[in-house]
Amino acid sequence: MQQPEGHVQRIDAITFATANMAESVGFYRALGFVETFGDSSSAFVTLESGSCFVNLWLVGEEEISPRWWGRVIFHVDDVDEFYKRAIAAGLSPTAEPKDAPWGERFFPISDPSGHDLSFAKRIRD
């Protein structure tokens, strides 16, 4: 099926709410993201890794919802190395990397505000 003109090609950025900017910025730094706008004392920060952007927006603790909303999946060049980086930085992935039946190797982790993330790589087409 041919895509119509003007179709979406990829997600460029995602914005997460956080009640603790310094902790959230530190989490994403530990995973190799770098700030391109703002810093840990700002109310809005953009961090970049490759061509992927994570925005963090400072909100009050009462605005953070603990219920599950879904998962953001970041494709990386080496899942196992990314997992090792997370562990070396003292982060706590919820599972070790594994091969999924849908053709990706991945591991899940939550950021300090409870956002569900997955770092993955296709292992077959």
C-alpha cells in the first residue's frame, strides 16, 4: 500500500512530565542523552540522543499520574551495551535484555517519574 503524501515518518520527540527535574535529567544523562535546551534547574529541558529528543516539563507532584499510559520504545544500535550503561550508572531496568517473538531484542526500564521506556533493536526483518 502506498503512503499518501504528507504522512508521518517517525516520532521526533516525546515530552514527559516530571516533578523532579534534576533527578529526571540525571536519569537521561546516565543513558547517554545530552541537554540541548535548558538544564536541571529549568522548568523545561530538551535532551538529545542521535535523532531522538526527550523533553522534560516540570509539574507539581499532584500532576504526575501513577497509572499506566503505555510505553515509549527507543531503537538503539546495541541493546546489551545500552543495558550495561544503565546498570553501570546505577539505574534499575525491570528486566534483562531478551529476544521478543516479534523480532526485537529489548529491555524495559522506568524513568524517575514512572514513565515506561523500552530500549530495543530489530533482530530480524
